[in-house]
Amino acid sequence: MMEEVMAIANSTAFWIIACIVVGIVLFQAIIFMRIAWKSAPDVGMSSNDVKTAVRTGFVSSLGPSFGIAIILVSLIALLGSPITLMRIGIIGSAATETGAAEIGASAFGTTLGADDFSMEAFTTIVWTMCLGGMGWLLFTALFTKTLGKSQQKIEKKNPKVMAAVSLSAMLGAFGYLISDQMVTSFGHFSAGGIALIVMVLIMIFAEKVNIAWLKEWALGISMLIGMVTGYFLS
Amino acid sequence: MSVIPEKVINERVERTVRPTTVSSDSIGVFHQKAHFWGRTTLFLLIAMCFVPPLYLSFVLDAHPGWSAIITGLIGYASFVGIFWVLEPITYYPTLGVAGTYLAFLTGNIANMCLPCSAAAQKAVDAETGSRKAEIAGVFGIAVASITNILVIVTIILSGTYILSLIPPAVESAFNFILPAIFGAVLGQFAYKKPLYGIIAIIVGMAVLFSPIVGFIKIALTVGIVIAIVLFMEKQKEKKVVG
């Protein structure tokens, strides 16, 4: 039964859909880089700054991208390659998609990989994933404008407040995320702690000696050292 | 895109007006374009999301019945539904308008988009929350989005062959990538304001261990840290004035 499902899941039609989705993601990224590039001079970004930002984005995203890729393998066995590509390429993570797959399968009265896992069960999973993942897309499509307007209102009243809110929202989010990770195991604790310390040292050093490129690599380097430390101390 | 006559006019106006306007107007133009393209791409993607299930149900005739689909959706919504609303609001202050459209289309916000946005901002010495930071962040996220999708496509097309080349030691080191990313990002922001960084971790730990429902914990931490920082900044201002 499962082979039949996988044959359809890996059929040309789904590859075409996956390609279109990937195309939309690439198109959006390129169009936003274009409009950002046009506005860059007005916010005091030189073309050198633009290059720096692009390089930094690239270097910093390599680690996370491979981290994401390693987890997605577990999904390929469940969903086939094209749907995995489509789900991971847009909003969604291996964890939520696996959850969606389990919920979808049980809604049809079966379990993943069971003998009676049918095309209909698979279809239920795809409905659950595709419509369930749409929640974020719909909310951001409809309400980002509203969020932008509230920001403008706050800025009109007090332009300095937004900078403080922005900084503390970042600190708050990552303060929670790192706490959540660090209590998992000693390896996680040391990975997070060392990455934090290495980052602080790199930033202080880069500023003292004025090495610009070091800041571009700061996230990549501290992430790597944190990971290796976690591995050896666990 | 400059083939569209409207756009051309827009750009011309923007260019001729540019020298006399303050920079806040040009960021307004940027936001307008960001809303337009952000919404267009998101709605396109939303439409695409309907294609696979409709195709399976009605072209391949594998329709499982609406009751199974609705049961599945309700089950899923009760598990993540609250994040549809909480996440965009929680991350908006750091992502900004364009960053929100980019990050929520490509996903992996906390583990990729925000770190890359922050790194790009720091690399060009932009002050958090400034216009320059917003634009630099857009470059960071957009490039990350492209890199990420290319890495995923390569790995899937190679039939995970590339992943099988990775030695097991390296693969287990990747178990620690999340704490390493989060620690590094926190360090990037805390090194100038160590006190705020310490407050963020203390609040994070306190919220983590308090007996409240899991899904509001991150938003609650963000809210508390914003309140504390704003309060402390106000006290500072008073001291400067007094």
C-alpha cells in the first residue's frame, strides 16, 4: 500500500507543484532585495554596506540551512521528495510537519506507515499540512499592514521607543529560546554558553581592532565553536 | 518590473523628489512596495497550497471525505493554531514590515531568519530598530532564504546522497546547532548591553519554569523584557535630564 502512495507522491505533478513553490520563494527574495537595494542609499547604506549585508546573510545561513536539511530527511520517507521540498521550502519545520502528518493520519483512522495506509489517508495528511500551514501565511498577508501602522503610530509619539522595543523583543525571544535549549542537556548548555561567550569576544575584538570582515563571520564562527563544544562535552 | 507604466512613473517621481524629501518618506515608498510584493507573493503561495490536496482529492479521486479533513485540521489547529497569530506579532518588532513578509513565507524564523537578519545588521554597524537596520536585515533574510532553498533543493535532488557523505560525528554535532545559534544571537545583542542580556536570560528561565501554558511562554518573555527595558530606559532619561 505504502509503495503505491509513494509512487504518486513522487510523481511528476507533485514535482511541478514543488518547483512553482520554490520559484515563488526565490522570486520573493529577489524582488525584496531589489526594492531594498533601491532604498539603501536613503537609509545611509553604501553599496559596500549592501555587499557586506549580503555576504553576512550568506555566511550566517549556511549552518542553519544544513541543520534544517539534516532533519528533513525523516520527512522524505513519510511524504516523498516533492511534498517535503514544498513543505520545508515554505513556512513549516520538520517538527510541525511530522506532527501534522500524525494528526492527519489519525483523523483518517490510521497511523503513519501502517498496513492499511491508503491514498485517502495520505490525502488527509496533505490537506492537514497545506491548509494548516496556511494560517501563518494568511495572518501575515492580512495583518502585517496593521502591524506597520501601529509601529508608525508609536514612532510618531516617541521615535526612540521603537528602537528599545525592537532590541528588547529580540533579547526576550532569544532569552527564552536559549533557556529552553540550555536545560535540555549539559551538551546543549555548553553549546549555548560557549557560543554566547565566543560571540561577545569576537564582537569586542572586531570593534577594538576594527576588522570589519570578522563581524560578517561572527555568527558562523561562534555557532560552529558552540556546536563542536556541545559535541565534545556531551 | 519597470515595464509596468505605473511603476515607471512611481520611480521617476521618487527619483526627482528624492533630494528634497527626508529619509522617512523614502522608507514609506519602500514599505509600500514591500506591502504590495509581500501580499502578492503570500497570496500566490496561499493559492498554491490548495493545489496538492485538491489534485489528490478530485483529480486522483482519493478524496477522504470532508469529515476526516476537518477532523485533521481541527486537530492541527489546536496544536499550532495559536502560533498563527502569536508568532507574527512576537517577531514583528525585530523583523519589520519587509522582514515579516520574507520570514513568514520562507519559515525557520528563530533558527535562521532572525539570526541572519541580526548578523547583517551588526555587520554594517546599524543600530537596532533604525531604518538602516531594517534594510540591512532584509538583505540578510532574503539571502538566507535563497541559500536555504538552494541547499534543500540540492540535498533532495541528490537523493540525500550528500547527507550520507557527512561523517556521523559531524551529524551528531548538528544536534547542538539550535543552542549554538540562539546563544550566538543573544551574544550579538548582549555584548553592548550586557545587563539587558542577563535580564533576558533570567526572565527566560523564570518563564520557562513557571507553571503556565507552553504556547504563550515566548510571547510572555518578549512582553516582560520589553516592559523592563522600556522602564529602565525611562529611568535613564530621567537621570540625564535631572
